Amino acid sequence: MVVLRLKRMGRIHRPFYRLGAMDKRSPRDGRVIEELGWFDPVAKDNQINFNTDRVKYWLNAGAQPSETVANLLKKAGIDPMVGKGKGVRKVLPNAKPKPAAPKAAAEAKA
């Protein structure tokens, strides 16, 4: 499974993060499939620079963003829920389905 995750760079007390599409099994600072941008939390206004086309591509391909990445994507104006089947109605296990209208009554009205 591919995840969108931040990779910590920089030095002590001066963090800098790169956003990458990574295999879920790889370590936090490990191998990246594709670099998608960067985030600097120390700079004024928390500078964010993402390649929006490639981020949207990975989200549509089924990549799951981490919680922090999802929040950063919202700030950058990208919908992090693109590839998650948004709009699908969840059926509760104890919910009773509505009874179907009888065919004879439906045909008589037509």
C-alpha cells in the first residue's frame, strides 16, 4: 500500500520535511517512490510547497495520506479524501430496509 508521508530532514531544532509517496512498510526517513513537495514549519507562515498535480494523482491511485499530511493538504487547498470513495452511503447493520412498493400499484399509476 502506498502512503503519503512526511520525511524529516534538516538539523537539530530546525526541522524541514519533504512530502513523499512511500511504501507503507518503509521507514519514516526511508526510500521514497516519488518526492511530492516540502513543508517548512519554522519559516514564517509555515511555508508549504506541494506539486498538486502529482499529489492528486497519488490520491486518485489510492494512496492514503497520514493525519498530518491530510491537514497540510487541506491548508494547501487539496482535498485529501479524493480516493477514499467519498459519497458512498454507509449501511448500518441494524438498519431495516424500506419496503419496496408493490409492482401492481406502481403499474396502475403509470
